[in-house]
Amino acid sequence: MELLWPDLKDIGPLTMATISAPQWRHMYRALLRECSYLSDPIAKATMHDYVVQRFRQASYDPRAKWRNDPRRQTALRRAAHEKLCLLQRANEGYIRPLEKVLRLSYGRKGRKRRELLTAMLIPELPTDHSAVENMIQKPAMFEDGWMPPSIMMDLLRSQRHSGVGGQLNIRQIKELAPVIPTENSWGKPLSASRRARIRKKWYYKALENLLPPLPDAELRILDGLISKTVPWSPPKKRKPVGVRSEPAPSLDATFLTDGPQKDPTFRKYINGRPHTITRRFMERMWRRISNLVPRMTWDSASQRHNIIWPPTKKIARLSFSTKEQDHDHGIFEGFDENGKVISEMHRG
């Protein structure tokens, strides 16, 4: 994919001397411009804040020499260029890049998902002296007798039984509890430190596959976009000012040295093709994201969380006419009361 400015495209070996401040500024403006073209309000705000935060974290600081290392600058520019290409392809209507941007923005993957999980798993502060004593008496994390948070286990069971992973390319959760053997390879009892490491590995592996609920404000916006109660209009891109396209010469250096070039092919569409971003197209994308968002409520009677997952497929509704004449000659005409086809002889 072509970049937006020639000076970004013509950069040679990526060293500290070649990546100048104007080039970083061009990259920064290009990323913010692509963020403003995103067709989802949550994605537009989330990706804008992410770009600003990343550039502020990696800004130039003469006191920190390690931040100005050429290899680090090269890696940062490569990461910024990858994000720019991702946003450009998402705005062009490629399904996979657009879905990736939406999953990052709605916390289905990436940093925001980890932040939502951290906020969900924060333990409640003790309110009295007895609660403090109970907290002190509990075993340490991953030690014998330790139990994962109840909200995590409820969400794990619900996500596993919902079947959302297999239909939307989400990694399945295989085990709801760590498998700890009673003996090691030498036939001796497993040590306490080894058991703690097994619990720790299972815990963080389960968190990698967990889909946390969205905040109420973002969930209302997502449901409103699907139900068309939230207004939406396709983004309008600004046209560059003062750019004139010059006619290509009939005989250029490439033609004279390499000969005639072949016509355009479908090679660039191997990994997908661009789509016109319409409301119908975005509704399909929003429904895929909505299927990955659990609806969680607290049931005070049973003292547990009620978790509901949206259906992954729309169920077709059957409609029947209420007119009496339509019942006499309706869809069951030609069948007897047992559901068998009435032959022509019996009809006569």
C-alpha cells in the first residue's frame, strides 16, 4: 500500500539520522487523519486516544538516552507504519482490518481488553474488622486452597457453554480448573511451588481467552447502532488541496528498459477486497462485535451473576396469514392429517 507522503516512502536505512522530526510529525498527522475517517464512533475516539498516548510515551527526551536508541526508533517507526496501514485498509472497507480495529476498540483484544479484565477482577475492599481478618486468613494467590474470583469462573463457564468461540474465531477455553498431577516424574509427591506454578500458568492462560463485559455507556452505543436508534452517517474524506495529477508520458524509463507491463490483476485482493462502507455493511460488523460482548447482571436472590450472550445467528421468523380462506388453501394443501402427500386418486 502506498503511503500518504513521498518522504515517508523514500526513507532508506532506518537510522536515527534518517528519521527526522518532520517525518515523525507527518506520521503522527497521518495516523490522526485515518482515525478521524473511522466509521465507528467508539473506534474513532479509542484509536485517536491510543495514537496520542503512544506518541507521548515515545516522545524525544534528551535526558533518557535509551529512548533515543536508533534500533528503538526503527522499531517504533515500523510499529507506527503498521498501524497506519491497518487504519487505511479499515477505512477502505477491508473486512479483516476493520474487524480488528473494532475488536481493539471494543475491548475484545489488545490493551483495552486487559484493562477491562483488570477492572472486573479488582477485589472488594473489606468494610469491617471481621472482613479484614477473613482476608488475612485466606491463602496467598496460587497457593493450596486458593480459589479464582467467582466472577471470573462464572464468565468462564458461560463463555465455554455459549459456543461463541468456534463460530467467531475465538480461542476456546478447554479447562475450567488447573490439572495438577499428584506425583512428579520420579513418583514423588508434587512440591507446593510446582503446584503454585501450574495454577499460575492456568490462571493467566484463562485470562488470555476471557471476553469481559463492556461498560454500560459503550454497550448502549453499540446496541443503538445495531437497532438504528443512534444516528450514523458514513465518514466523508477530505480531498487534498493543490494536488494536480500530471499525465503519464507514453514512453518512460520503465517501458524502455523492461518493456510493456502486464495489465492489473487480482493479486492485491488475495487477502480480501475493499467494500463501500454503508450502514448495512457496518451493521454486520457491529453484530459480530456484539456477539462477543456478554451481558452481565447480578442476581441478588441466587447471589451469582447472570450472563447472557447474544445469538450468533439470526433466527428466521415464520409468519402465517390470519385470514380463514388462506387456512383452507394454505401451505398444508395436498397433505393429510398425518403429513403424507394425498395422491391424485384420493383427491378425485
